[in-house]
Amino acid sequence: MRVLVISGASSEGNTSKQCQAFLSGLPSDWESELVSVGGLRIAHCEGCNACRNGRCRFDDDMCQIFGSFDKADIVVFATPVRFNSPSSQIKTVMDRFQFLWNNPGAVAKKRRYMTFIGSAGRAIPDVRPLISAFRSFCLGFGGTWLEHHVFAGTDSSTAGMEEVARNYAVGLSETVTAMETSSADS
């Protein structure tokens, strides 16, 4: 399995720490890639529809993300929760996937599992808007949605956050392995 984590968090924040812990919890024979959006040059989609002609008008670092997405079996978006929504970096990346929406042959047609991990300052955040956005993205690209994970209450404590993220990765890998085995047996 090949896992792509697309992080829209600062390099020193709680979500980045979760990403590192998550990756360390994956099986050792799985390949993984962490793309930190903050260090990339990615323009905002302007809805110009140039991509309908097979080429986005922006020549930036989204090409790297598209290439990684094409190879991935599992895509994990990682974001701090901002006003019950994904970070602006993640939203920009998601919007730029309009290119692949308009050019479905640009990536391999295969089963991809998708989910998100996040960190929220509030003890009880309302993550329904995040679930809606990420699940819609997943289903729009023919993906299989996996249960998400949000570590809440980071404004008061981050104790145990990394262990929880590692355990989430273990559970996710077991779930995907079982689903793959089940589909292979069918």
C-alpha cells in the first residue's frame, strides 16, 4: 500500500506532530509520503475552466500533488480545524483538484481510500462541515471513505495526541487490509 498524507498545517503545529506519529504507526512494508502544503507554491483556483481543455493555466506545485495522488492507494488530508472547516491550504489544494475532475483520465482509475486527521482547539468541535467536505471529495473521485480522526481540546492539552495518532494509523491499516482481503476473496 502507498499512503499519501497532504498536510495543510504549520511545520511545528499539533497537526504536523499528528502526521509524523500517524506515519510511524503504519506497517513498515507500506510506502508513505508526506506533502506539506505550506512550503509549496500553489495558486488558488479561479474557476476559469481552462482545465476543461486538458491543462490548468497555473504551472505550480500542484503537479507534484497530482502525481502523488495518482500513485496513492490511501489519501489522508491533515488539517487543523479552523472555524469548523479545513485550513485554507487544504481548501486551496482541494479546489485545484478541479483539474482532475475535468480530466478523469489524468490519473489511474483505481480504488483509493480517503480520510482526514485533524487537531482542534475546542474540547468538543463541530467537525460535520469537515466530514462533509472531505467525504464529498472522496466520493467525487470514486474513493472509499474511511473513518476520520480529530484530536480535540488542544487549546488546553496535547497529552497523548501522538500515541492516539499512531494507534489510529494501526487501526486504519488493519481496516484497509481487511477490506482489501475481502474484495480479493470476492
